[in-house]
Amino acid sequence: MKRMQEAYGVTLTDKDKRALARMTQVFFDKQLDLRFELKETSGRKYPSLRELLGAADPAGKKRGFLATDETFRFVQTMEREGRVVPVVGDFAGDGAFPAIAAFLQKNDLRVSTFYVSNVEQYLLEPPTWSKWIRNVAALPRTDDALFLRCYLDQGKKHPKQMEGHRTATVLAKIDDFVTREQKAPTRSWFKIATEGNLD
């Protein structure tokens, strides 16, 4: 907390400090058995941090940042150089995203990959969705910039969902998405997660 305040000029409220202390304690208590948990039990069991760190891709290759010394050092270097910057904000808001776009533009930086997870399924209402598209369109990006999406099976399986899995991770070009949505906004999360994906 001290580093956040002194090195980055971030002012933490007492509420922020309590939240950080709580999160730190949970990591300390559960360690590699830490896992995502819903507030209300649903019978679903999510993988532990240990399982995620040891997971392999369909070809059997481990891709986590702890899989090799090289990948660990890469992430470690980014952290040490202050290149991992968490930002709290609304994807369809008027604050965080426009500020990120302005920062990237000012520093001549371009987005090449954007991990959007499954957030879009919560942005589909017309006023919110149009703001999301506006924010994505404003991001300085490379010509081949990609969205990395995670589709969660909630009763309808994704075509790329592997046997025994409840999620599918897919890639799609950001430019194609922006062009398509500016012409005819989508109202289906399944369509967004399945249309225009790269093989």
C-alpha cells in the first residue's frame, strides 16, 4: 500500500485499505487452494489456483506464467518496471476507458490484445452497449488487434467448447467487431461470442 501511494501517487481511503487487507488475507489463508466462489452456492465447483497454474492447452503444453522460468521472468520484469497497471472502471463508462485511450494516444501506444472475458454479456442494454462500442472504437490499436473472450456455458454450449469443459476461449478481430456493431448492434451474447471468431 505504501508503494502504491508513494511511487504512483494513488490515494487510498480507509475502505480501500480494508479491502486490500481482506484480499491479502484470503490469499494467505487459502494459498494455492484459492478458487472463484459464488456468493450463493450453485453446486458448481471452480478450479483452484493450483489447477489453473498447472493447466495445459489441448496439445498438452502448459501455458501458465509459472510453466517456465522464461515466462515467469517476463511477467516479473513487467511487474518490476511498473508495466502492469490495474485500472478500476466501467467498460461502458465515461472515465476509465477514455482516460486509457487518451494515455495510449499520448504515448503512441497501440492495443494488440484485449482480454474482455465475458463482460460484454452484462453490457447489452442499448444505451450501455453503444457506449461500449464507442469506447472500443476510441482505443488506439494495431490493424490486427484481437479480443480474447471467454464464453461461459449457461445452458447453451459454444461450438468451440471442449468436451468436459464449461467455458470456451475464443479470438476475434477488434476492427471487425467495431465495424459490425456500428452498422447493426447485436443483442445476443451467444452471437457476439460465436460470430467472426478466428480458428
